[in-house]
Amino acid sequence: MLEVEDLKVTYGKARALKGVSLTVDDGEIVALIGNNGAGKSTLLRAISGLLKPESGEIRFQSRTITHAASDVIVRAGIIQVPEGRQIFPNLTVRENIRMGAFTRKGDLAADIDRIFALFPRLKERIDQPGGTLSGGEQQMLALARGIMARPRLLMLDEPSLGLAPLTVESIYGAIREIHKLGTPVLLVEQNAYIALNTANRAYVLETGRIVLAGASQTLLASAEVQKAYLGG
């Protein structure tokens, strides 16, 4: 589905990614964990076409997209839900959701019904401006907007950031349901515990390099991961 090979990205004189390689297969949730500043968001932005790599290759469904424009990558089916949600605060919930379908034609009613089945709270607030929602509701809205694009790969950047534990559980319940319906997910998280308990496989990124990779449950049991990310 997605192949990243020896990717290097530089900001000014600082190299943010130092030869990162990873894969996401069809049907998987793959987590990328690491501390703030490790390069996780940089990697997603490079895959999305928002940053241009210095070297390396990105392939999606066997097609090279390393230097493709971001709108071409969106139309290919890679959808990123960014850190901080970045909803449109002055648009209503309905309008925000419909913005996710800007690349599509035809009736959106069935897709909107599926979203409201997944996020009933958004249906209750359908005519409210997005900026009036709570942080958890805004994260639901950002996810809903991403789903409306019918992604072939959904990339989530820190979906638990700043949310209360019960809200995090609700958001991750929705992520599992989205995956169950057939969407592969690349998940970037600082919350290593919930990421590893959600993903099939995971990579650990430190200062721009992959330092560990493997099955999520194997990494969860790793003394190195427990010490660095789980407080064990």
C-alpha cells in the first residue's frame, strides 16, 4: 500500500529525517511513536506532499509519489488528519464535513449518514459552527472530514493530543471502526500505550531515525520501549 524508502528531509541546516524507511500494508493499522521533535509529523507532511524530500522515495500502490503535488496525492487517496484538527471554525459541522468531499462528485447523503452513525454527537451539533465544539468534538469532526474523502490510506497525526482519557477512548473506538470498515491507517502518536494497543505493527522514531520496528505487542513488552515511552 505505502512504501517509504530511505527518506531524508532537511529544514534549513537541520536534517529532520535521516533515512527513514517504513511500509503500510493493506488492512493494517501501523503506528509511528516517538517523542516530540522526533520527526513524526515531518514524515506525514512529506508523504502528503507538503514537504519535499531531499532524497529517498515514497511509493503508493506501486506508484512513485515522492515529488507529486499535494492535491495529486489527495486525489490518489492519501488523506491526512492533521495535528491540531485544523477545522474551519466559522463553518458549521455540516459544512466542515462536506469540505472533506471536495474531490468527489455525486450524492453525499449515504456518506454523511455513515459519519453520523459513527459520531452521533456531530449530528446533534450539525448546524453549530465548528469553533464552538469541544476539543473532542473537533477531533471527531476532523476525522469525519477525512472519512468523507473515502481515503485509501488515512494518516492521523496525534489524534489524542490534549484530550481527556474518556474522549481518547471514544476517538480510538472510532479509529478501530474506520479500520474495520476497510481503511488502512498510519497513526502518529506520542501516547505510546494506546497506539501500540491499537496498531498491528509499529515503528519507533528518535531524532529522525527508525530505532525499533515490529509487531505492536512485541514492542509493548520491550524493556526499551517501556522505559522510554511507558514509564516502566
